[in-house]
Amino acid sequence: MVSTPQTPTNTVPSDISQELSAFEALTTDEKLGLLWVVYENMGGSITPAAPGAANAEFTQTLLTKVKGMNEEAQMAFMRALVEHKKTDDTEAYGVVSEDNKLLFWYQLSEEMAAGNVIQVPDDYEPSGSVSQVFSKIADLDFNQQITLLRHAVVDMGA
């Protein structure tokens, strides 16, 4: 069963609305691929959230659970987040703050890079749609990038 996405606590700023709409138009796997491409290309400059605004304790339990899953279950969990499917794990994600959701995806990317969570295949090539959206995101300033990423992940989960 697919649940209705949460309403973000803030309306989408007009300066990122086109980029966010382009992100939302991607397929589930394209969204996951784009989040990886963003991390790979900007991970060093995009912090998980504003300094001190996120609390890793809130995300660590869920992250530890994901790390303990087999790769198929990890992939199913990530897809379920993007698709707003209701599971115990997506509900756990759904109740954390916006900053902690952004932190969770950052931590997940770090674990993927470290090989502790299912990795993106070495031969992964972003689709044309993913490349176009990434290009739009790369053209934004730092604060717009963080705002866009926060809006992209806030509605995920159940």
C-alpha cells in the first residue's frame, strides 16, 4: 500500500521549484541514482545539514538496521522510502526531522562509499534525465542546493 506523502513544513522556494519538479519527475531508481551522483560530485561540499542542526542519534538506529540487511533488502528499503511505501522502517524515517532526513541520506551515502551498504555499480551511467537534473542542481548556489536536497528527501518515507 502506498501512503500519501507528507506535506513539507515549508513551501518550496521559487528559486528551486523547477529543479525540485524535475527531481520529482524522475523514476524511483533515477532519484536514487541522482542522490548518489550528487553525493559523489558534491559530497565534500554538501554537509548533511546545517552544523549542529541534526542529531545523528536519531538516524543511527535506522542506519544500523539498514547496514544489517542483505543487499536486496537494502535496495528494497531505499525504493520504499522514495515510493512512500508504509513499512516499519519507512515509518521510522518518516518521523524524524527534515535535517535528520538529510543527515540520514548523507550517512547512507557514506556507508555506500565505505562498502557497508549496497553500492552503486561501478559501471553506473546516469540517464539523460538524471544528468540534466544534476546539471540544474550544480548550477545552484550552496544554500539552494541544501534547500533542494532537504525538500527532495523530506517527503520520503511513510
